[in-house]
Amino acid sequence: MNFTFSNRKKESYFMHYIQPTMKPIILSLIALWLCIGNTNAQRTFEGRVLDKESRQPLEAASVTLLQGEARTLVGYALTDASGRFVIKNSATGTLQVSVAYMGYKTDIRPATPGASMVFELTQEAINLKEVQIRAGRIWGKQDTVKYDFTRFVSEKDMYVKDVLKKLPGVNVEENGEIRYNGKAISNFYVEGLDVSGGRYNLINNNLRANAVKVAEIIENHQPVKSLQNKVFTDDVALNLKLKPEARAQWIVTAMGGLGYGDELLRTASINALQLGKEKQTTYTYKGNNTGLNVMPEQMELATGNMTDRIPDRDIPVFLSPASISAPLDEKRVLFNDSHLFSGNRLYKLNDDRQLRMQLNYLHDRSTQQWGNESRYYFAQDTITTLEQQDYRLRTDRLNAELNYENNGATNYLRNRLMLSGAWNDGLSSIRSKDEGESEARELTQQIRTSQLSVRNFFTRLHTGEHYTWGIRSFLRYSYLPAFIRLEDEDSNTSRTDMNVYDFYTDNSLYWLRKKNGVSLQLTAGIRGELSSVGQEETPPLLPGATADERYDANGYTLYATPQVEWEKGNLQLTASAQLQWKELPEQSYSHFFVNPRISMRYQLGPRWKVYLSGSLSGSAGGLSDFYPLPYRRDYRTWVQRSEIVPETTRQMAAIYSEYKNTIQEFFWTVSLAQAHTRYNLITEKDYSNGEFLISSREYRNSGDSYTLNTVLSKGIYDWNLKTSLEATLSRSEGKQSNQGVVQSYRYDYLRLMPRLIWSASRFLQAEYKGSFACSSSKIGENTELGALWNMVQRFTLNFGWKNTELILSGEYYYNDLNEHQHLTNFLADASLVYKAKKWRFTASAANLFDQKRYSYTAYSTVQSSTSWVNIRPREFLVTAQYQF
């Protein structure tokens, strides 16, 4: 039996068992031997030891100073955490330095006193008699966890996203968001660079899986070099290291396909990526009408570290097109015609400076038929509404960005200029009937919204010997024209235009001093906003009223945040207080907020972390919360807010614990959070003559929420298996006013999400994903909505032999509609894949049983709704893909 030690496994074994025992003895003997009779002048031999391929430092490498042809040992040292060593010795004659590290080839070279020597070691396997010890797939040091990507990838995996979901501790959500131990990553890098600007689906959905060698999870990630070891962060970053043959090379893939369902199906894509250490480029085009949503590739999923995160706030929005939400895979209910164009370019100008340019454009046209029956449990009555819609939505989105960054050891400068535009046009043919009406109403509703924004974010930091100071400035101008137009069956029309103009700025100064484990910080600045809403009713809402109304809400906020942070060993304590003075002259409003926060972080060991935090925060609502003029939000809903500025005070407490064991491939987090929120206004919802009126009035009330969440992930090396479980239990309590009567409500929610990915052999791969959700609600004293279960189970089996794969997938749905009625549904797909060199041919069939419709029930505050939505029919598609 041939038994080979892999470098990572050997390193772990040596460091944990042998080195702690032998190191003191060896060092003592060497020191004693070197001291006897040695009186000559000493010379210094120093240098650094690195991994040749990754350029990472090697800690605890053995460095020996040898004399003469017999290579007599005359000096010895171990490298530190940065890979450095120093040997002082008075030996003369022919001297050599030998560097040895388990799992690497030994390097011997002539000794050069006074000069810094760099040893780059090459990895090798070690044969020990007839025993082979394999390397682990996961290893870690300090705050970095590394995954050997080649151990997780299989011939069945096409893109990076297919492998990331196999990594223990890592989950990939439906929209592509990457989470490590339940926490969303803040930065996404390839070879240490971020070409996507946080839109990392452009990488995950297009970079071939076999191009990646190692995936690194970097905990407590601080991307600003001048703040490293000065400002602690709890952020998590992901870095992909490519194989040498893929690095800086063009990776081009083209695909096209045709099919048929209820209409002719088509799909096409081409992407080109060049990802190196000096420059990176991605170009992408994707178009289809097969139900594949390409919008997530435009989403900015990673928002960056707190230092370089944009201090933005929500733009006031009054109208928005209808949206459809169903517990189905999006590809089942999306009737689309989508086109995405994307270009991203990054230049690394030197070790510190880089320039990134981005341009993304999306055109999408989608249709859907859906309906629902809703019950509103008001204090004096229960209202039932019936609705059915034929819906069409056209969307165009444009994003452009120019980002310059100088990230030096003592200076940091970043300027990010962003242009964005979004145009949405939703058209619905509606058939509606409310309780008590003898006939249904038929009408057409059109909601058109646009948003044009220009944003610029500037950051400048300077770090001296004792202090760090900086300035941040954010500017945003937005224009949002929108209108809603209604036409009934008698051709009577009405239209409401809502045009929003908004200018927002946030400018601050930053100061930091850290000494003897104590960090003092102060941030002070001013925020200002100039907002205006122009509203026009056609015909006027009331006889004799002015058709064109204008409302302004200008204001500013002065703020200062002192913070003190104390570190000693594994303990870190932080206390801060944000002081704010907010002024709204037009509303005659001013208020002083004091928002204290305290937190504790304790590292129990290399595997355990515990966080405790508590805070008290106050805030005031924005323009859309106190805009007092009535306006129509949709065909059956009016909104008229109180001119009183809403105030919210929230008290929060949380405990979070994290555990990781890379050798056992086990990751676990658990968190418990509680929040008590006080309001000065209460939302009122009234119903009259087939229409709802949402308003607000002064009424002090409060709400409570409790959330328990845990995420467990376990990999089993010998079985090529990854399992994970996420569990969430929450309760929210609050008040809502209906027809002048205040009602209390309570909403309980439980969700279990087990996942399993098993690569049984090169011939079989299986994947399972489940979601078991239960919700219940209590409204007032007399209405209690029983528990509803909504369960989804998804299965995928991938059979492969030689160049052929058969992929079978199924989805099983169980949904309670009420206490006595439930629905089950099973959807199935099949694909046959044939690979020939650089070609990949796929024939697929979707919705094999040709299911037509899906129904489900959901609760929200004082409402229950049973909805149905059309499903894409049985469809057949053939595609051909070529990798250049």
C-alpha cells in the first residue's frame, strides 16, 4: 500500500503533535551547543520563506546554518508568522543556509550575511514506506479559511457557483448571494482584485469551475491597508485563486439554443473573461425567453467594508409597479424576454493604485397571469376581495461606474462615480370583485416609473505615526418621474403624476488614535437633503382643487460619533454614541437623537468566537413617510399620511456565537436577537366603496420582535458530501389601526432549510434542498389564524458515463390553503448532455407533467391571502456551447 503525506495534512499533523513537543528540546540543545566557546564577532543571516505558487509566508519552517563540506550545523531558527527568520552567528568559512518545511522540497543556498534572502519553496508529496496520508480539502490559519477547489469540482460542474455551494460553511442563495456561516460576504475578489464592483454573479455565473485552484474565506476583512491592525471589522471576504494556466488568459464561452413550448424558445450567451493579477476584464451578453432571470447579474450583492461603503439613504418612492411573489423557483413563473449586456475592466496601475470601469445594460419584458382572494380582519368587520390580473412589465436598466483607488500603507484615496437609470412600465388588465358587489369591475391599470441618479463617493485617509485622519464626501442627485393611469370599462380615465426631485449629501471628518490596545475614534459631519414632489391629478381629485400640487421637504442633520475600543488578548470591548441633530424647516421639526451602542467580542480559542451587542437608536422618517397630500398607489388603494414626522426608537440586544473546525469540516453559528421599537404614529387602514385608504395618525405604540437563527454545515471528506441546515424561529408583535380601532397582532414564523450535496462517484452526483416553513397569526382578541405549512423539496440526480450526462430534477410542493385544505404539486425536468472536446450539447425538457397553475396561502399582519399563478408549460430546448 502506497502511503503519501499531502503538505496541508502533514503540516497540520506536524504542528499539532510533533513540533510542540520537540521544539523546546531542539532549541535548548542548539543554544547550549552554540554558546560553548564561541567568542568571535557575530554576523546576521536573515530572510523570508514563501510558498512559491501562492506567495504566502510559511510559518515555523526550519532554517539551519551549515558550515563546510560536511555541512556541520552551526545555527538554527524557525520562521515567524510572516515567514521571516534571523540567525546570528560568528562561524567562518564556507556557509550555507538550508530551509526545510514538511510538504515542500528542501532549499539549500550559499549564506549571504547582512543581505535579506528570499526562499520560495515548491510543494511535494512525501512517501513514507507504504502509507499515503491525504491532504485535507480545507485548512486555515488565523482569520483565513482555504478550500482546495480542485477537491470539490467534478466534471459535472460548469461554473464557479456550482462548486461554491459544495463548500462546507458556504451557501449560495437563489439570487446568487454568497453566505459564509450565515453571513453575507462584503467583498468578492479574483486574484485579490474586484473587477465586478460587488456584482459578483458576473463571475460566478460565467467563470468555468475548473479554472479555480483555491477559494479563500477571509474573516475580519479590512481592505484598507492603512487601517489594518487599527480598525477591527467583522466583515467576510471571498478570494478566488486561479490555476496558472487560467490566470490572465482569455476564457471565452459561447452558447445558443432553440426550443418550443407555447411559443418558439430561444437562448444565447457569450462571455469573455481575462482575470489576472495586473488587469481583469469581463464581457457578457445573455438573452433568452426561457424563464432564466438575468437581473441578478446586475445586482450589487457585496457592498464593501464600512470604510468604503457608500453612506447612502433611500430615495423617496411613491409609485412602483406590481410585483409577483410565489414560493416557486423563479424559472417556473417567469414568462420573459430578456437581454443583458455587461462590460467591466480593471487596471492595476501599481501595488497600491487601480482603476475600474463598468457598464451594464438590461432590457426585460415579462408577462404573467395571477389572482388572489384576500381577507382583511378589521376590528368591526372582515373584508374579502377577489382579483385577477393579466400583467405585463417592461424594464430597462443602465449602470455605469468609474472607480479609482489608491490603497497605500499610509494613505488611502478612493473616488467612485456612478450613473444609473431605471425605466419600468407595468400594464395590467384587472378583473376585481369585492364582498357585497354583484358584478366584477374590469379596468386597465398602467404604472410607469423612472429613476435617474448620479452619485459620487470620495474617501481620503492618512495614517501617521500616532494618528489617522480622513474625510468622506457623498453626493447624489435623483430624478424620479412616475404616473399611474386608470381606464375603466366605460373608457373613463384618470391619471396621477408624481415627480420627485432629490439631492442628498453626506460629508464627514474622521480621526483615530490607537495606543496600548486602546483605540479612540471620532467621526463628525453633516447630512443635507433637498427634496420636492410635484403631483398632478387628471381630472382634479376634488372640484375646484388645484390640479398641480408641489411639496418640499428640505433638511439637514449634524452628527458626531465618538467611539472607544479596548483590546487585550482575546477580548475586545467597544462603546460608541452617535449624536444627531435633525432639522426640517418646512415641517417646523427639530430633534436631538442620542444613539449609544456597546459590544463585546471574545475569542475563546482558534475555533470559537462570541459576540454580544446592545444598542438604542432613534431616527426620523423621510419624505414619503410624511407627505400629506392624498395620492393613488394602485387602482384600489389611496395613501394620505399625516404631516407629523414619524419618529422611531429601537432598543436592540443580540448574542452571536461562531464555531469552525476546518479539519472536521464543521461550521456552526447561532444568534439570538431581540428588538423593542417605539413609534409616535400608527398606520391606519380603512375600507369604503371598494377602495382602501392608508393613512397615519398620532398614537404612541410599540412593537417587539424575537429571532433565533442557527446555521450548521458539515462536510464529510471520504463521502464527498456536504450537508447543511439553517433554522429560523421568529415572533413579531405590534399594533395596527383599522377603521379607528387599534388592534394588536402577533405573527409567528418557523423555517427549516436542510441542504445536501453528494458526489457519490464520478458517475453519480445528488443534490437535495428543502424548505419547511410554518406561520401563524393572531389578530385582536377574537381572530386567530391557525398554523399553515408551506413545504418545498427539490431533488437533482446527475448520472454520468464517459462524455454523457443525464440530469433528472424534481420539485415537490405542499401548501396549506386553510385548516382543512391543502394542495400538493410535483414538477419534473430532465436533461441529456453530451460533451465532445470543447463542445457541450444539451437537450432538455421542463415541466414534464405539464402543470398549469400553482396556489398558495400567506399571512401578513392583519391579512391572509390565497393566490394562484400560472406556471410555464411543458417546454423542450436544445443548446450547443463552445469553449474557446
